[in-house]
Amino acid sequence: MFTRDAKMRRGVSSARQTRSICDGPKMADGSWTRFRMVWVPAHQVPVSTYCGTYSCSTSGGYFQPDQVFEKVKYPVTPDYGGGR
């Protein structure tokens, strides 16, 4: 199972901070391992942006590689009230 939840990150760029969740295989006792990472994908950071009536253009700037803010691994146990 893999899910992504994106939201706007406040700051200089309009890059989106993303939370990625990946669940490992279910074990015999019904539990599984979950991996979670909060990160911003690689993107171009513009120095200046000019907008006209119908479009915008950017100039200058630099390349920002992936940024990882949090990376965790933890066990998950079944709640017996619903299923995975």
C-alpha cells in the first residue's frame, strides 16, 4: 500500500511538501511495518517570476535537490475493528 498526501509548503518556493507512507507485508500476527517520509521533491527555485495577462515566466534561480525532513519506521498492530 502506498499513499501520498501533498500540501503547500510556506517559504520562498512553491514546492510542495509531501508525506509518503508505505506499508510492508502483513505478518502472521496481523501486524505490519509502516515507513513514513516527509519530503520536498527536487525542483527549480526561480529568482524572479513575471506574469502577464495569460501566462507567467521565471528566470534565473537554482536547482534544489530532494529534501527529506523526516524518515521513520514503526510497527502497526491491527485494530480488529476494520481491515487493512
